[in-house]
Amino acid sequence: MDKGSIQFLLVVVPVLSLVGSWLALKAVGDRRARKPDGRKMDGAKDKAKDE
């Protein structure tokens, strides 16, 4: 392998890892933000329904 392809891999692999980690954390956060019945929690709308 030449120097350019090694440098390319040294940049691309960590960037893809960061993107994958960000997407995974986003998915976990979205899953935790849902109510047990599958709807997204929205504080403003939930408070309005309670009143």
C-alpha cells in the first residue's frame, strides 16, 4: 500500500467509527424518550393533557 491510501484509511476509519457511535447513541436516546406504548414523549403536550 502506498502512503496516500494508508493516510486515507487513518482518517476514514476513525471518522466512520465516530459517526456510528453517534447514530447508536441517538437511537438509544430516541428509544428511551418513547413511552411504553410507543409514542414519543413531549413534555408540553403531556402537561396540557394533564390539566
